[in-house]
Amino acid sequence: MSLLSVLRSPRLSFLQTLLSLLLSLVSLSSSYWCVGRQKVPKPLCSPSRRLRCTPVHGVSDGSFSWETGDDRFIFPSFHAGLWTTCEENIFTDASEEKCRSFMALTPASEKGIVWLYVGMELLYIALLCVSSLLLLLQLCLSSWFPPQQRWGQLLNAFAAVCTVLGGLVGMVAHMMYMQVFQVTISLGPEDFKPHSYGYSWAFYVAWVAFTCCMSSGVSTLNNYTKKFLMVGPKHKSVFYPCRNFTFPPQSPSLSPLSPYFSPPLLPPPPPRPAPLSPCPAPLSHNPAPPLHSPASLSLLELPASPPVTLLLSPLSFVSHCSDEEFSPL
């Protein structure tokens, strides 16, 4: 089996679509799209916070703080996703996190875009589910009902369209989220001002899922084009008991989209009959008109009247024709 046939196989397309669906679910449910650190002033020391804090009289040993520059700040870590944003709790020494909704941090001008990319992400997951279901039905038809290959190819085409469309929708949704995140960093609340940030593993998993999705869609569409549009549907062959020993194998019919297709040659038109001449055939010129018996020429014999005879002369026919067609010679 060649490499191209393996890449175009429906099983590989189904596995790629299923992998893309699983990776997308993992990345969308994670809050590790972006990670970074914030720059906030040191909190006041308290019974729950005794390290990296600003001393307060009666709580810590020192009454004054001589720290300057960046020593007066701490850099707690945070991680953000599509739904939530979690930050390190700076009011306790224990490693705790406090999480809040990403929608609450977004400026009012970006609320509509947030709802838009959320809807597009859900549509992306729905299209991947539909594509996986269609490819699974195609595999079941090809395994259990081999004669129904035409319906399997139609399912293949619909699965390819859903996969490619879902990949494009997911790509646009990912880019919209990154735009909203950057606007939130600039115009968000004062307690969320990242000092430095970068993309985390969920971001890269989302783009790996997009790559698998587009690869599956292109290979599925290529498989449908190669087997159905370029070759055409396979007609039901006539059953012959000794077909392999008596008759040569029948060549498959080509589709009009195939580069090897040639239209059938039309039969030549039948020859047109020669036009009929308005003049009758020329008569033989005898020196004397033919003699006919009186019985054949008489119409009615009466005893009181003489017999009536009709004489046909060749000059009566020649008078209607031109001199070019019939010559007196």
C-alpha cells in the first residue's frame, strides 16, 4: 500500500478528527493559555503573611522599611484561559490561588467580542463532533454494507466540509481571544496588570488540534474527489459465472471532471437524397407514334358515333422542359 493511499484512508481521517476533538476539549477547558507575573506592591505583614511583606509596628520585628526600587514589589504568578483567570494569593504565605471569571476582567467595550468567540468555540466543537460521527458512519457502511459505497462517499463529503469549516471557525475564535486578552491587559482593572506574560501549553495544544483538524478535512475531501468525482460512481456489473476466464475486465467509467475524459464521437449524418427533377424522364424518340388497338383507346363505343382515340405525342412532354436538360438530338 502506497503512502498516498494510507494518507487518504478514511480510518486515518477519522483518527485525526477524533484527536483534534479531544485536544480541543482539553485546551478549551484549561486555564493555561497564558502565564505570567504581575508587579504589585508588597502587602502589609499579617499573621498569615510574614514573608515578603511590608513590616507593620507590633507585627514584625522592624518598624521601618528601607526598601527602594523593585524591592518594594513582589511578582506573583498568574495563568489565564478562555473562562477563568487564577492569581497567586499575596495575602498568605501558603501557595494558594484565587480565581475569577475572565469576563469580569474584560472591559465593557470587549464584552460583545467575548460572547462572539465563546459561541464560535462551541460551534467549533459541535462541527468536530458532527464530522467524527459522519466518518464513523462511513467506516461502518464500508465494513458492513460494501454495496452502499455511494452513500459512504456522500458522508465523506459532508464530513470534509464540516471539518474544514470547524477548523476555520476555531482559528478565528482563537485569534479573537488573544486580541481580547491583550486589550484586557491594557484597559483592565488595576489589580490585573501583568508585568510579563507568554503563551502556555494549552495555547499550543489548541493550534495542534487545529492542524490535525485541517489535515483531516483536506485528506477527506481529497479522498472524496479521487474516488467519486474523478472516477465516477461504480455501476452494478452483470454477473457472469466465468467472467475471469471468458471476458476481459471492464474499464471503469470516467467522470467529465477527469483529465482523461473525452466526449463520445457522434455518428456521421446520413447522405441527403438527390433533388428530384420537375421534368419527367426523357422519352425515346421514335419516328412514328406507337400504334394502339382501338379497344384500349376507346372510352365508350357507341354504334352511332365513330371511335374516339387519344394519341400521345412526345412533344407534349418536351415542351415543359428546358433546352439544356433535353436536347432534340
